[in-house]
Amino acid sequence: MDIFAWIAAERIEEGIREGKFRNLLGEGKPLDLNDDDHIAPEMRLAFRIMKNAGVTPVEVSLRKEIDNLRKEIKNTHSKEQRAKLERELRCMTLRMSLMMERK
């Protein structure tokens, strides 16, 4: 776990202990995962079509691949294999950075 995830987890635990998450709007109700208010109106139809077709946005697929590579690197004992995976991870991370810059 990286330092930012650890800090976030600690803050969430602290908030739970202090009761900061009690009596929030919608508490105890399921999340509406079909809510598309965060998507620009002109993009909603395209995202809905992609979702219904089972297509994942490139960024999401790339992030999953990066996470899987990190796990694989952790579990690899061969120095040669680890070096190969780390090179691949650097390439993917660079690709993701470039994609985010363009947006």
C-alpha cells in the first residue's frame, strides 16, 4: 500500500471512530451506480452506449493493467522477469501520464 492510500485509510478510520459518517444523506441506501451527473451532457449518450456494449474506456483498462503488473512484480522472484515487468510498468505509466496530459 502506498503512503497516500495508507493516509486515506487512516483518515477514514479516524472519521468512523469520531462518528463523522453518521446521519449522512442517503445513509443505509444503495448507491445509484447509473447516475451520470458527473459526465458532461454531450458525452452521456456515448458513455451509455459504451457501457451497454461492455466497452471499457482505455484509461480504466490501462489502470487495471498497471495494478496487475504491480502485483505481478511483487510476487516475482526472478530478477530478469522483474526487470522486464518493471520496464513494461514504466511504459504503461508513461502512456497513462501522456493520456492524462492531453485531457
